[in-house]
Amino acid sequence: MPERRIELHGHVIDSLILPRVLDEIVDRGVEYEFEQFDVGKRNDEPSHVRILLSSDDVTALEDLLDSLQQIGAQIPEEVDARTETAGVDGAFPERFYSTTNMRTQIRLGGAWLDVAGPEMDCGILVSAGAARTIPMNEVRKGDVIVVGRDGVRVQPVERERRRQAFEFMGSSVSAEKPKTLAVEEIAAYIREVKARGGKVLCVGGPAIVHTGGAPALARLITGGWVDVLFAGNALAVHDLEFALYKTSLGIYLEQGLPAERGHEHHLRTINRIRLAGGIKAAVEQGIITHGIMHAVVSKGIDYVLAGSIRDDGPLPEVISDVVEAQKAMRNLLDGVEVCLIVATMLHGIAVGNLLPAEVRTVCVDINPSVVTKLLDRGSFQTVGLVTDSDAFLRGLGEALARK
């Protein structure tokens, strides 16, 4: 009967890595035997586990190894990673290794090398003795790409040895979580990250403006609590519409009443910004005097507005080429330790795919299924808060203002 071995190292029990591994083995009908099981005797001591796997179905065994490696299991055979050169632009070799967003290493020349830029659904490019993730569309003919799983190991994200700020929230999705306590814990973690020089990324949707949350987000940016903003054309347009007309989608936000010919406001807003030469120019000319985009320009923080096929205009700063928008986002992720995804499903999922697993991610939405979709797509580091975006942003600002 064909056999293979796997090893697990670290805090594999309380981080639930071992139970996940065993669930996967049992679900696939593969036999297993513990050959080594050394449990750490103290809180700070790691555990070491070796498991012998056996199955008459060679394909099932190989498929299982692929899945277990994604969880963090290591194949103990010390062999170098295998590579092949790309035959065409924009495509990997057939058997390319598909990456996770967890810390990954490959073995070259008998030494383990870190793979730079952990990101899910990419390949691994080897160049000049170094390795990094590479999206499919950036592959060029002749690039050296890792294939198969030999000589590749993944380091899973373990539970911290001290109580972590988001621990009580877990990764479940519920409308019944204590909102005030959750916001206080998020604020405490953001303060900790900012104190050590880390960055906070906010991914925002237009509902922030519709629900009246634009002033709260603007205050967070002005206060130095947000370092990077990712959004689409819609958030910026409706924020600028509010700055110009006090409406969003033609509705006066203070009264909740429709404006006469208010349905034209968003298009007139785009036109006025385009006439001014862009958002930055409109702020500098005094056309836009408040709001999210005013705070972004005034504070000088980095931002990416990624377009979609639905966009009117769009605004001059919007990147309509989605591949270029992805590149722009990747270029701004260095140093980001916290990501707040607020009221946006599509942008949230897109950015979640780009983030390393170490980036603590909070998804805030009135719809629980938005967080569920993020988790289903592999952004397991995401915790969810089901609440109104305006209430969350105001509460977060108030919590951060308290020392």
C-alpha cells in the first residue's frame, strides 16, 4: 500500500491545525498512524507530530497531500523545489504550485528561502536566487516557476500565545455579537499597530456615504488612523456629491428627502470634477471642502479607486483597467497590518485575495453573507461585525479618541 509522511510543528493543537488535518484525512478515507506525538508541556512550547498516511488509491493520497500542505503540513523528505520555465506570456507551466496567503518557503540548493509577498492564487517565481509570488497575468515566457509541491512548505498562522485583540470575536458571523466591546477591541489593536509603525487599510463601499458615515471616515483619515484607502468610483462620487449638493444618489442625507432633479447630481458631480482636472485639483481649487476624498487629499494618504463596468464617468483618478488596479493595490500593501472592509462585498473579496494571512481583517456589513463569502474564499483571517457602517465608523472614532 503506498505510504507518505507528513509533519506538523508549532502550536498545532490550540491553533486547531491538527484537528483540521485529521478531519481532512478522515474525509478522504485515507488511513493514518501517529509515528510521533510530542506535545509542548508549557504554554510557550511547540508540539511536534509525524503522521504516516497510506491508501490503495495513489491519486487520493496525492490529492490529500496537496490539501494538507495548504493547511500547514510539511512533507519531511528534504528535496529541492522543482521548476519549469514558462512557455508563453501570461500562463504558468501546467503543474505550477498554486500559492496560499500564508508564509511560504521553497528549498533551493539545500537551503530554505522565504517567498516574498504571500498571496493566494498566484505562482512562485524564482529569479537571481530569490523567490516571490507572481500573478498569472504577469508571467513572461522564460520565467522560472515552481511546479509540484516538493520542496515547498507553508507556515500556518497560529493562535497568538497572549490574548489577542480579536480573539473574542472569532471567525463566526453573527448579528448578536456585542458591538461596543468589539469596536473597543478593534480600536485597541489599531492603537497597538500604529504605535509600532504599522499601517491601517480601509476598503470602503458607497453605503458608507448613503448611511451618513462619510464624516466619520473623514475624521478617521484626518486623525491619522487610516493610512491607505481602497474603493471604487461609487464611493468617491457619492462622497463628492454629498460635498457639493448635500445629497447621495439625489437624497438629502440630513432630511432623508429627495432633491428636485436629484437623480442628476451624481453625473453633474463627475462632470464638475472632470472639468476641474480631478479630485486633487478640485480640493486645491476649493471646490471640495469636506468629506472623505477631501480628507484623503488633504492628509496625503495613498489611495486606489478601482473601476467597474457600471461606472459613470468615471472620475479621472479611477483606474478602469482591473489588472492595473490590482497592481496599484499590491504596491500599497507593504506595512499594512490591519484591514477594515466596510460595506463592500466585491472590493472586499478582491482585496482579501491580495492580503497575506498575517493582516488582521475586519469585515463590517449589515449583511452577514458578505463576511461568509470572504471566509469561503480563503480569507480565514477575517472576523465579522454585522452592523451599520455609520455606527461602526462613529464608534471606532470615539473609541480611538479615548486614551
